[in-house]
Amino acid sequence: MENDAATLYCPNEYCQAANPLTHKFCQRCSTPLPKRYLRAVGDSLSLGSPGEILADRYLIIGQSIIVDLKPGLLPQIPELDNLEKIKAYLKLIPYRLHIPQVYGIVYLNEKQSQSGILLLEKPPLLANSTETQVNLCSELTTAWGDASSMRQINWLWQIAHLWQPFSTEGVGSSLLDPHLIRVEGALVRLLELRFDSPTAPKLSELGEFWQQLLKNTKPAIAEFLKQISDALIEGEINSSEQLITVLDQALAGLGTASSGRNSPTQSTTIKIITQTDTGPSRQRNEDACYPPSGVLVSKPPQQNALAIVCDGIGGHEGGNIASNLAIETIQQQVIQLTSVPYENIDPLILLGDLEQSVAIVNDKISQRNDTEQRQGRQRMGTTLVMALPIAHEMYITHIGDSRAYWITRHGCYQVTLDDDVASREVRLGYAVYREALQHSGSGSLVQALGMSKSASLHPTSQRFIIDEDAVFLLTSDGLSDFDRIEDCWETEILPILTGETNIENVASRLIEIANTKNGHDNVTIALVHYQVNYLEPDIILKAEIPTISASKTVDLTPRTTNATTLNNSHQQTQVIPETKSARAAKIPLQLLILLVVLLAAASLGLWIKIQREPEKKTIEPLTPFVSPQTTTKPTPQSEENQPDLPTPPVSSPAEPQ
């Protein structure tokens, strides 16, 4: 229960007025009042009774749940020496859709003699802004039986994607604890991270956990889940890559199956609208979007659906040129990639192709910079965020600080991570995000299109499974700055999903908010409204377990930031090479030593032989025979006889999915 007498202080540094906890806006200056619910983490934790206030700032709501009454102030941050204890949270920030992030610490006594209690922000909570009740989201095991077959597979698919990065950071056991694994609509979210014991968990343990779900699994996938659980336990599935491949089979099967009425089990309707505006303080608009501003696209009847937002960078109208060149180039590339039926699209290949399309755009802009001899700050560039909906999947690709948000009836989630200095510092484990934002230059971009060669460019591509109505918002920082999306999504965007308004009206309203509340920059937005209808299929899915070499690994992490900026070693979740591979690397050296010994022995033998036969003449070296030139053209070699030529290097995005 919240304390009705508690006051929430305005975050506006020029106001800081006290307000009732139930208010959404400051009664003095009308600034939005953020309610930051936090979860306190610690062993044998005893915060106090509901209604008490900790450290003159945090109101206790319930067991381990508190709310920050002074959201405008920076929370107390752990010392650098203590960052080791929370580095897993920091390095896994690309997965913040599933993991709460470090907010700060709080001490239970003024002397700070005890270790601070860790505070996590955005935990999986159900909080109604009009009421005072706050509850944890349901455990996956509790919600399992009420979910559709598509959602059940979707939840398992998300866990499979988290297995590799969690294991790398030593927190894989978090995915085996039913109490920690919560679900918020379609999303799997964790209460906290649990560090592994000296023995890292195995995939077989995940299979044993999933076996417990069989009792309430939907009939269409019950046999499928039994097969993959058994395969995990028996070691037939021995990598997360194999597991994801098998789960993708189920997602594709459910997406293309028919119900008992011979109609598709899942049908989707997609609407897209974009708008762009120069804003009140700029002379020209350097943003660009696709489809063109104000054009409404519906699929069906249109065959393709694609939304792009670009925010241009550079002087002398360079940003305008770069953003429009990016739009023109990438929309042509992507439409070609998706001109095949859904069942013929391989998700992993498509993700790679999307990143390659971004690289092509980058090279075009970079080449133009070089042609026009633009150097340093005069080089033109652009950010990019793109949404590609295909059947029950959404592909998001981005570079820079233009963002994508995913809005459902359950919440608003930022699904992209800015390519800026602050995010880089967190990902390297150097700082907590809210502290990093206070540093000078924290918002400076570490990469954008057109600023360098594609070899040093690393866009982020992600794939999401859509099993409920949703809205995706793509936006430049003209709207997203100063937390405007977090402040207005519930009143402005959520009504699209309840049928109270349409995306055309909302697009205009968001431009108005950007210009009146911010107004410092151009603003461009795209709204993608996803409507989903799902019927349980009249099929029994079975698993086909692919055979994948144990030494083959796959980087499943969403890719971000460039390698040189991240000192080459921390820009991605690394896949640890197996011992077998390391030993194999030593074999050529062993062979080389053996050959040297044999060659020395042969030389010694030849010398002894020569000494025993002094009468023999020294053999003159043979003169190579050169054939006379002919006037006929050489016959082209067959393909199988072609010499091995060096393959030109292909720039592939390196990794932070």
C-alpha cells in the first residue's frame, strides 16, 4: 500500500514542488511526474514496513518494492570498486527488454556501515497509474496454461536467445529459477540476475525445467515440447544455436498452419504512417522518412510494409542529403530482400542482409563525402532506425540515436540502445547508466552512417515475435529527448490499441508534443500499427533436430557500436572457443618443427653422401624451359581447374539478441 501522505517532488530543477503521490503532473509547473518503481535486491532483505521512507527518499510499497519520491535527483551510485558485483547487469544492457537495470544503491543507516542495497529500475511490475496497487508480474509457470501455443513457443524462444549471453556473463542459472522468470504479456522478464555457482548450468538442466511445463502445454505443440526437452536432456541439442533453430521451426509452423476452419491460424493487418517537421527553432529539415510524410500504407492490400526514420548530421545541408540518400537506397534494398514468400525467408540470413544493406548505404554516403572532400565535422551522415514487419515477426535495424519503441497494452518498451558514449560506458562495465548520462559528452554518437568505412560500422539488428496487437514508434531525438515518449505513451499512443483513435491523429499529436515540449530540433516519427488475430491450429507439431557441429557457434547478441571505439574486445558478448579448437591451432606449429627436423636430417645425409663421392661433379641448376609464345588465345580454364584466388574481405557487422 502506498502512503497517501507521501509527496512526490517535481523533477523540474527550477520547481521541485511537493505533489500528492497520485498526481501525474506537477500542480505548480505541469511537469510530468515520473513514478519510478524500484526493486531492492539483497539476501535476507528487510526494508521495513509499507509506508515507511528510506534515506528520506524511498517510499516502501511492499516487500522489496519501493518508489523514488525525488526522481529529479541522481541516486547514490555504487563505488567503482563495487562495480564488479553488478557488471553482469551493465554488460547485458542490450537485453534490458528482459532485465531490470541498476538504478543505484541505498543504505539502511546513515553511517553506511553496511553494504548498500542494490536498487533495480523497471522490474517486471504491474502498476496502475490511477490506483495505488503494485504487484509483481506472474511467473512463467503460472501464466503458461493460459497462453496460446504461439505465445508459449515465443516465451521459450526468448529464453533460448538469452542462454548464450547469460552464460557468458556467469548468470545462466537465472533462466532455471521459476521464481525469477516473469512474463509481461508477450515478454519474458526477470526479477533479477542470479550468479552461477562454480559449475555453470547446462542445457540439459533447461530441458528438465521445460519438462515441467508439459502438463499445461497447448495440444498443437505438446509433442514438440516433449521432443526438444528430451533432446536437451540427452544432449542431442547441445547448443543454443540448435535450440533456436528448432524453435524457429515451430514459430514458422504455427504461423503458416490452418485452423479447423481451414483458415490461417494467424492473420495480421499492418498500417504505417510517417510525419516529419522542421520544428520551431531550425531553418531546414535534415530528417527524412519512408513512406513519405503523411502517406498511410496498409498491408494488405499493399504487398510490402516498411518504415524508416533518418536524422541527418552535418553542415552545409549535408545532413539533408545524407538522410534522403539513405532512405532512397535502403528502401530499394529491403524491398528486394522481402520479395519472396514468408516461408522462404530464413530469419538469420535476413538479419545479415539487413545489416549488409545498411553497409551499402554507409558506403554511398561515405563515397560522396570523399568525392566532395568533406573532412571532420564537415562530413555528412545520418542516423537510421527501420521497422520491417513480416508475418508474425518484426525486424528492427538501427544505428545512431534514433529510437524504436514497442507499445502494448502492458507497457512501453524502448527496444533500441543509443549508439552514444553513455551506452558504451555502461556496456563496457565502467558506469551505471544514470551516472554515465551526467558525464560531459555522454550523448555524443560513437557511430552513424557515412562517417567512416563499413568495416568499422556495426548496426544493430533485432527480431521480435508479435503475438498480440502492438504499436511500434520510430522517432528521431526531436521527440524522444527529455523522456517525452515515457511521459506521453499512455495518454497518446495506447488509445490506438483500445480503438479510441487512429495512427493518423496520433502522428500529428506526437509532432505537436515534440514542437511544443521540446522544439530544439527537427522531428520525424513513424507509427506501425500491428493488429493480430490468432486461432489455435488443428495440427500436431513435431521437432526436427538439426545436426550442428559442436565447434560452430553463433553470435545471438544484437550488434552495436564500433570495434575501435570499444577497444576491440568488449563490443560484443564473446563466444568462448572450445578447447578442441585451441589445440587444433597448435598443430601446424608441431608439423613445422617435425618438417624442420626431417629436412635437417636429409641435408646431413646428402652432405655425408657427397663427402663419400668426391669424384662426382656438382650438378648445375636446371634452366627453366620457356615455351615460345603463341598467337592463339589461351583456353579459359574450367571452373574446377581455376587457381585459388584470394577472397576480397567482406565487412560484416561485429557485435553488442
